[in-house]
Amino acid sequence: MAFKILQITHKPPFPKIDGGCLEIAKMSNHYDSNKNIELDVFSLSTYKHPFIKNEFEKTLSNHVNLFSIQVNIKPSFFQAIRSLFTDESYNLNRFVNKEVIEKLTEIVENKHYDFIQFESIYTGQFISFLKPHSQATFILNAPNVEFNLWKQHASKATFIKKWYFNSLSKRLKKQEISIWNQMDGIICITKEIKETIEKNKIQVPTIVLPFKLDLKEYNRTNTNNNSPSFFHIGAMDWEPNSEGINWFITHIWNSISSPTKLHLAGKGMKNEDYKMDSVQVHGFVDNALDFINSYDIMIVPLLTGSGMRIKIIEAMALGKCVISTKKGAEGINYTDHINIWIANTPDEFKTVINQFIEDKKLAGQIGSAARKLVEEEYNSNNLDEELIPFFKTLK
């Protein structure tokens, strides 16, 4: 089955600087490597994630046609307030402008695609503009449920923020459900997303397709540290990450007598953050895999979120032990105490961290089992076996 695909992304997948980029890049790389697929990629370029053509060219073949438009998604206080007097979501509206719609319309009119795949609802909202101009099958790749994220934020906020976040969640829910309903098929990164879609009585065909990676890129190295070292890596301009790390340091790490430091890395983190002897801030690192390979135990203290934490899968692929909240490990087919360790409260985190400090072999055992789990369930080699049959059912 040969076909043409247009992949529309809300941010460039290359360079792969965070989990969202990795999920989009997984799709781009897979389609590009399939000789029966002709791929074009249209990426929005933003101040957070600028489009850098040579980053694409280093990874994708020269057969892939690339398109990009700059959009200004910087939050505006006045536009946010004005949106409260409409039924539309300000979160989504920031990604739409006349130039984007005109360029996308031109592309789909000039080239007859078999499939148009939207990466997240931020580009999924373009479906209403493109449907009149294309006979393609429209696919949404859903990495999370956006309205649930804001509902979770509202549950933890107080006063005016609580009201505002609830308002954002309600508007997002209305538009997100509308976007789901317009699709011909939906790829869900976790079963929890699929269940949420079905709970809202969406009749569109869905498939659960977790993040998968190319294991050839993930070579485990031993740290040879005298004591287990602990680390976290994640984009700190994503609120759930900063919220989780602040909670972890305040309520857990400051009470731990660890012989090693907690190492923190990620986009949006400044070297002057967390000025304390027990924490070392690395900021943005050029090579995330080298950073992960340098330490022993990943900490994922996520309190809110939706979808799958791709950095956990990467750490597991490198044979690292992961200590995570249940929310952080959502979407991963783990076995607690075997290939991951789940801790949800400060006392649970403190107990397990001290256990790993005392038993220096335990982290290695958990890490080896984690690598085996990735080899069996999150290996991109079998991506075609799940994705292509789903596509065939939609035509």
C-alpha cells in the first residue's frame, strides 16, 4: 500500500529537545524510512521552538518536502481576557493565523494526500479549514488530553486562578471534543487517552500506539559511581515538571542524607535555580542521552499531567532505574518494584531513596528489567505491524 502523508506539527520535531519533539519525530522518521510512503512535513515555528531547516535535513531524507510558517504564540494578557467573552479557547487560538491557513490550503490543493496527520489538537484545529479542500483521510496523533491538564491545574489553584483555569478547561474541552469528532482516526499514546475519548461518546476509530524508539540509539553505559546518583531531566517551562521538582526538593530531597547530589537538567532551567549544596543544576544539555547515562536513578515526581512521559522510556532503554509517581508513569506497562519503582508521597519517596542508597545493587537490577521491558514493548521495529493495518481500515 503506497500513499502520501502530510504531517502537520505544532512545533518542529528536530532538534529532539523534549518529549513532545521525540513523539513527533518518531512518526516523521518512521514514515520517511518506509519506501511505500511519500512524506511532507509542515511545522509551525515559534519563539520556543524555531524551525531550523538543517536540523530536519540532518535526520530526514531529501525526499521529504518541508514547509514552515512563523506564529506568535506568546501569551497576551489582554487577548486572554478578551477570550473569556467568547466560546473559543485562547490556548488553541494562539496557533492560528491567516498566513498559516492560506499556506496549508495551498499545499493540500496542489498535492493530493492520502492521509493528513495532525500532531496534537493545536494543529488538529486546522481540520475545519482543510476538509473542504482535500479528500484525504484525517488522522489526529493525540499525545495527551489538553482539557484534563487544565482541569488538574484548576484543582490545585486558589481564588482567581482556580476560576480562570476551570474556564480554560471548559473551553478546551468543547473544542477538543469537536476536533476529535471531525477526525477519521485517532492515534492515542496511552489507553487512558483512548478511554477519555470513548467516555465522551466519540465514534471515531482509535488505536493505542505508545511511544517507541530505535534501540540502536540507546547504548547503556555503567556509571561506576561509589554511591547511587539521582537525576531529573525535563523541560522546566512545562508547568507540571517545575511543579513536581519544587515539591520533590521541598518535601523530600531536603530531608535526604544522600552522599551524592540531585542533578537537574532541562530546557528552561537556569543555572541560578535551586541554589543549594545538595542540588546541581546543569540547565539545557546538548545531549540528553549522555546526561541520562551519567547517573543512576531517574526521579519523576510528577503530580499533574496527561499522556506518556517519554523521558522515562528513554531512561529505561538506557537501563536506568526510575522512581516515579503513578501519574508520572501513566501509560507505561510497568510492574512496580520489578522494572520501575512507584512512590506517591514524601514518605514513600524518602523510604525508597534510602533503600537504594543502602542497597547499591538494587538500582542496577531494576534498570536491567526496565531495558528488557523497552525491548519487548517500546521497540520501533514493530511500528508498522500496528500503524499500517490501522491506516488500511480507515481508507
